Amino acid sequence: MYKKNAWEKYSDEKAFNELNSFNKNYMEFISNAKTERECVIEAIKIAKKAGYKDIKEVSSIKPGDKLYATNMGKNICVFKIGKDKLENGLNILGAHIDSPRIDVKQNPLYERGGFAYLDTHYYGGIVKYQWATIKLALHGVVVKENGDVINVCIGEDENDPVFVITDLLPHLAQDKMQKSAAKAIEGEDLDLTIGSIPFKKDKDSSSVKENIKKILKEKYNIDEEDFVSAELEIVPEGKARELGLDRSMVLGYGHDDRVCAYTSLMAVIDSKDLDRTSVAYLVDKEEIGSVGATGAHSEWFLNLVRELMYLENKENSELNVRRCITNSFMLSSDVSAGYDPLYASVFEDKNASYLGEGLTFNKYTGARGKSGCNDCMPEYMAKVRAIMNNNNIYYQTAELGKVDIGGGGTIAYIMGNMGMNVVDAGVPVMSMHAPYEAVSKVDVYEAYLGYMAFIKDIK
């Protein structure tokens, strides 16, 4: 149903309870999965519970098989093998599992003015001032020189300490208040406060840094040099929560793009009796250009297709791989900028996405003159539109704000460059890239239903 209030679909108690049950599970997922590695771990748990096997454990495939594959702990693909030959193409739901955050530098630990800090470098397009004075947690891994991996999660348990990036009191911030929002807090000022008790080295000297080093060693077996081979991410602490007196929304960290990752994953896992092999492809590094071994630009996905085709017929034909890719259909499952009435001037209201109106399609993204976008073919858009209408999926179309205001992109163009049909389809998000973002429960559920309809019917 195009541009309708999706809540009208959930007026009866049974449908409303199903919507809430799905969102409860989603809230648990994003509360437990605040990094890419944690997303992969949670996705594996869900896949294994549903009977999926690691692709490394099989020597052949047949229709109905359920497989998953991972890459460096930061990508996961979940496959449900269909009845058709792989050469005829895949139905792909592609989302990213990295989110804007603040990372710890390689040589981060220092002391100044009686406080110990971790030096940082922000990741992705954050609004820097939003990250000051809120409770923060530390997630990630530290890899010892001998290869041992120490998993770090500090700040989520109620017995844990939390961390903060401090800010200047308004009484002394007259000059600061004159700066632009982009300059009010500089990137090098986003350092994390982690302690203030000095360790007595001898009768004449003490050091807060030395005390922190002592705690890191005794409690976590982390030496200062281990930061060189660590991946530590600073994220907002706490669980996702229901938002509003009517509990109609979800407030949490990382909706962009884990809301689409989770709905894509569950759509593949919950789908049945598929003609075409369907895939949930969850990738890293989208927020910084999809680069590197775990980004969508890498060869990992193509290598997986080669592996699958070998498992299907024990042949290695690059031509058949290319045919498979060209015959594939994809939804680039990524979020859209939800209309915010408090900032109406940056939206073009006829082409904005609204919370509560369902799954959002962005025929093109890019910036200003469609620069850098994937511009979906109308023939493909017509197919997708028909599937949504035939399955009673509530959906809408949108652009990312007014033409000259800004823009953005997704992994859609990368897959489009391979020759497949792709269109962006995701959940509208308010306060996107902020520490806490908001989505509508009904849009989350409609995205899940829409993704299931797509992988079942597109051909």
C-alpha cells in the first residue's frame, strides 16, 4: 500500500502483538550487538538456532539447504538455497552492520591535569557535540602478541563503570558558543575520561596513568603496548528502549543500519519454499566508503558465489558466476532520513520518508545532481512495486532531503556496478548518526515483511 498510515494494518490485537513481539527481539539484538563483531556473533547464534550450517562444513548443496559464511569476524552471509540453478541468479538483501562511533587510537593512554584519558578518532559521519557528556561504553577486542584475543565490553553491566567525554560549562564557554556547530568540539577533543585516582610510585611521585595501567593489567590482562593490536569502539551505553507514551517507536544506538540488517537476516531465515537462492549479505565499512577486506568493495561476496557454484556442480566457471551476478536482484537494505517536523525546511515533503508509513524505497541516492548514486531502472522498480502491492506491504518512496541541501549513499552502486538490478529499501530513521536514533515499530515490521515478499516473489 503506497503512502498510507501503516498503523491501520495493525488495528486487531493479534497483528499488533506480532508486531510488538518482532520489535522486542529486534531491541534485544541491537542492545547486544553494538559493534560489527558483535552483530556477526549474534547473527550466527540466530542462524544456528534455525538450523544453518557453516559453509565450511558442507561438500555439496541442494534446494532447502541453509548455510552461513563469515569473513574476518566482521561480515556474514546467510544463504537459503532455492530450487533454481544458481546461474539463474540470487535474491539478495544487502545491509551494513557498522555504525558511526568513536574509535580508540593505537597509542591512546595519557594523563593530563590529574585525569587519565584515551585518545580517539571518530568513525563515520558523527555530529561531534552530540557525543559529549553522555554515558559511554567500551566494546571491542584486544589481541595479544601471542594471538590470544581478549573480548572487551565495559559499561553495559549495571556493576560496570561507564565513561564520558567532558564538555565546558556554559559560564566559561562564551568564545566556544560563537563557533560553528562543526567546530564547537574538535575531533581531537573527543577524548575519553577513564580515571582520576593516582597510583603512588614512590614517596615523591604518583600517577593516574600508572593506576589505570595497573587496573588494565590486573583485571583485563591488557598491557599498554596491546593497544597497538586492539580494535576498541566507544559507543553509547545501555539497552534500546521503547519511545513515547504510546510505545510506538524504538530509541537506540545503531539503527543505521542494524535495523535493516536484522530485518534482512530474519526475512531470509523465516522464508520458506523459495524458488531462487536468497541471501542476507551483511557488510562492514559502509560508513567510511565500503573499503577494505570487510567492505562491500572487497571480492569476498564474489568468492562466496564462486564457492557456492562449485558446491552446486563441482565446476569453476567464471562465466557462470558472472551470469549469476547479472541475473541477481537486490534490495540495498539501508535506512532513509525520516521526516522531522522540527527541521522541516531541509525536507521536500512530497519526497520525504515518514515514520509510520512503512518500508521506504530510494530510487536513487547520491548528492545534489545524483552524484555517486545508484539510479534504479524503472522496469525493476515496477517489479518491486508490484510485489509490495500484491503482498499488502505498506511502503513509500523518498529522497534524502532537498536537492541542494545534502545527500548520501549506500552499497547499492557497488552491487549495481557488477551488473545486477538494485534499489535502496529500508526503514526511516530520525536523528540518524546520533548516539541514539529513533525508528517506528511499524516500519521495522513492514520492512521485515517486505523483504520476505521480495525474496519469495522477485524473478
